[in-house]
Amino acid sequence: MSAARVEKIVSALDVGSSKVSALIAGISDKDELIVLGTGQRESRGVSRGCIANMEQAELSVRQAVEQAERIAGLNIDKVWVGLSAGGLDSMLAPVEIELGGDRVEQEDIDDLLEAGRINLDMRGKTALHIQPTLYSLDGVGGVADPIGLHADRLGVDIHVVLAEQAPVRNIDMTARAAHLEVEALVVAPIATGLACLTEEERELGVAMVEMGAAVTNVSVFVGGMVVGLETIQQGAADITDDIASVFGIRRAQAERLKCYSGSALSTPRDHQEVLEAVAAEGEEEGSIPRITKAQLNSIICQRLDKIVAEVSTALRKMGFAGQSGHQIVLTGGGAELKGIADYLQAALGRTVRVGKPGGLSGLPEAHSGPAFANLVGLIHYAASEPVDLKGQFDPGGGSSSSGGGGLFDRIKRAIKDNF
């Protein structure tokens, strides 16, 4: 059996608050995604998912990409970049034109999408994605390809994801300063959803909680797309900071305690188990406090209570909370905390599973956990060659004839019909 031949190279870059990671993959003649090289460096100059110091962030990007290039044995100059923060917002913009019973032609599709340009209200933000969903004929939706069919009215819901302009420009400039051309900025939940959710889950309805180091994104998928998106300015690094602050230890020591000994669930034995933070270079062993596992888990759960309360509020705003039969998928670096899935399941009253990325051949074990879901998802997104009308629309926006309230009602109806 002949080996697969790589026909196209795609590269991804994830600039997070705790790490910057890069991945170079090849698309084979058999449509297989093959990992060629990966790189990772500590993230510097990034705060809550946004660039705070471009010089430091650029250096982290360069180092991560150079490591991936060395492993892959090739150089790259284009990347698909993930964006996990920056005032992310999602909406559906319905648009419809009259056909008078004629057959749908490609020109009609073009006219429909052009009409969508007028209907879009960017709300002073930058559009990251402008994608048509399924079409409708005379109000009946679910049509993938309407060309050749007859109808009096042709319609489509245009899915739009928006972000604040400054964070988008800053991350774009950081990549370009590292001599990388940005193929596209992809909002994290869309990329992560491709890596961690099944097609059926995205179609029938699912919520995804992506807990990064400093930002937690909560998204709802219905009909194969994101119909709701909320960003919470808290993450796994806040748990680490709480541990360091309460016990008076260094962040590195607190992170080690959290990862190796911490848990979101407690047992009676935790009061008897004493933990010791490893002394840093130059510190005496006796200067490190003795901490019980119960004390450590108590600090972890206090922060988790705050995060989960905001997650619950976000789900309720998007119409997901209180409904039964649909699960929550937890991913991101925070999903690696012991017991967190069971903790969320008890707190939210809904089935919770940890989503790990898949679909790439040769993915190193170190990059196969939920912390790298966005990075892997970017490769899936790039390989899918998505239809995006962003370049055809004026990012400055026009006014919306349908109004923001109408769009919000449409989103709520979509969720209500599916949950």
C-alpha cells in the first residue's frame, strides 16, 4: 500500500494567555491530515487573550513557529490564527429576496448575498466570519443548494461573528511582525468545535465551555453553527493565582500543586493528606508552608464556583440552561483539572464530557489534550476550505434594516426550536 503524498501545507497559530503554539500539517492526496511539526513556547505579552506587549508576543510567536519549522523541516510564511478574546459576538442576519416563481440561478444567489451586505449591522466591530447557512424557499428552510429549484422567495440566514477592532488589529500585526501572513483570523469556538464536537452534536445542539488560562468562552451550537457566544474574563490561571496568593508561594509552585495534586472533587481523606510545594532555587525547604489536600481543593472550588456561576448565566442568556437532553462539552487547558467534568455536571445539572481534539494523523501525545483543541481545530478549519463572504462585505458595516432586536429574536427562536 503506497504512502500518502502530501499535496498541500496548512499552518496554525494559537496565541493564548499561557502558551503560544504552532502546528504545521500536510493534506495528503487521500485527504488525510498529517502533522509535520509542532512548536510551543510560554506566552509573553498577552493578557486575557489580547496582545498587551507586541514585542514580547512577537518573540513568543517566532520561537513557537521556528520550533515547528525545525521539526517539519520546512519554512512557512502563512498561518491561520485563532482569536479567543476581544469582545466576541455572534448573530444571525436573515435576508430574503423575491423571485416571482422563477428558477433559482447563481445570479439570484449572488443578489441574495449582496442584499445581505445592506442588512448587516456590524455594531462598530470587525467581522471575523460572514458565512451563509442553509437557504430557504418560500419560508421553508434546510435547503443546501437551491439552484435549479422554483420559488417565489429565496432566503438565507447569514452567520456573522464580530470582534472589537483593536484586539483583531493587534494580533494581526503581531503575526506580521514575525514575518507571517495571516490567512484568516478564526474565532476560537468555531475552530475548537470542529476538533472536539461531532457533526451530529453541532447539528442537533450542544454547548461548549472552553476554559483557557485567562478566558472562558461559552458557545452554543445549533444547525451546525454557533448561534450564541459569551466570553468570561476568568480562567484556569486565576485558580493558580488564588493558590499562590492564599498560601504565599510562587506561581510556578502553585501551578504544580494544582496540576499534580489539585482536584475539583473532595474526599474525607483529603484532610489527612499533606502536600509540600517544591522549594524554588535559593529558598529553604522550611520556608514552604505545609498544605493539606483539603485546603488546596477548597481554594480551587472557590474559584470554580465563580466561573461556573458565570457559565450558568451565559447559558441562560443563550436559552440553553434549564433544557434537558443536550450535553455540555468542556475543553481548553482548564479541562485537564482532575474531577472538573464531574464538578460541572453536578453544578449545571447536565451531562458533561471532556472534549479532546482528533482527526490528525501523527499528533504528538503532548499536543493531544484539550489544551490544544483550538490549535488542532484551526487545521481542520483551514482544510475544510470554508465559504466566507467576509471579503465581499464592507467591514465598516451599513445599517441594518432588520434591526438588532429581530436578529436576537431569530437566534432565540432557533435555540427554542432545537432544545
